[in-house]
Amino acid sequence: MESDLSLINKIKDSNDSECLVELIDRHSGVYQYVIDKFTKSPSSIIDRSAFMDDKLFVIYESAIEFDPTRNSKFSTFLANRARWKCLNAINKKKKLNPISIDTPLSNGNGTTVSILKHSDPVSSPSDYVSDFEVFDIFYKMLDEENDDRVKKIIDIRYNSGDNKLEPWRKAAELLDLSIQGVINIHNKFIKKVNKEINKNYV
């Protein structure tokens, strides 16, 4: 079976329609999974059908913009784009109730992440940022991160699928690092994310 990267290169080089159809067929489920997580809740304020109508274009656009040198799978890249699309639509639709940066957050797939913390007590509305904005910044920076260990550590630690944190030991064993080494790499990235949040919103 032809690889995703081979299909993507043909789409970029010659706008190969057959390759695009194959790529869409392979990854429609990923796109739909993310959209469903944001739109199937009874309290959802965005229209699922509108996002599904955009599916073909979003997958095509993702293929054109995909950069394999960033050590990310196309499915991950597409899922992040779908997530950002939902977050941006929600932000436009509704003035979100702000939450403190140190409030535990839940992302689109139900995984609770309470790792983004403000260093000082919250004292004014400017010290607040919506959870959607936090996740938007977090996933953009994760996608752009050049250290592949960071992506693997975040994935192992938070994306177990059962809403539980995996122990540091598991990431250490899989990456052949010490537990403290894994924690240091993780905390360095989170510090970068917090710095970006504070720069833009606080």
C-alpha cells in the first residue's frame, strides 16, 4: 500500500486526484472523530453538518501544508487542524466564560490536562484565558516542536484514552531515558507554552 507521504507528494506535485481520493478515504474517520467530539454534545453551539461539508477541502488543504520534517504523522496533523477549526468556530460563535490558567482543562477527546499553570495569583480579568485558547496554543506549539521526544512524552503521558495520566516511568522506559530526564523535557516544554500564554493574554 502506498504511504501517506507518497500520496501527499503526488498531490503537491501534480494535484493527483486519485491520490487525493485515497488520502480522503484513509483519513475521513480521523477528521470525523474530532468533529464529533466538538459537535455531538447537547450543549454544542457549532453545526456538525457545516464541518462535514468542509471535510474534503480541509483534508486537501492539510495535505498541501503538511511538513514531514516536523516528525508528525499526517493523521495527527489533520486532527490538530480539525481541532483548531472547531475551536476557532466556537470562539467566533460565543463569548466564552473565561477560566484561570491553573484550572484543570479537558481537551476535545476527553483527556484531562491540568499542566498549564499561572505562576502568580489571578487578580484581574486580564489574567484569564479561555480553555479553548489554551488548547489552541498548546497544540500549535506541540505541532511545531522540533524535539520529537516532547511529542512522544506528551502523547504517552496524556493520551492513554482512559482519562488517566500514564506514569512517568512508562515514557522513560519507551524512550530509554531516566524518569527525571523525561520530567525535565516535559516541564521545559510546558514552561514554553506558559510563557507564550502569558505573553499573549496576561
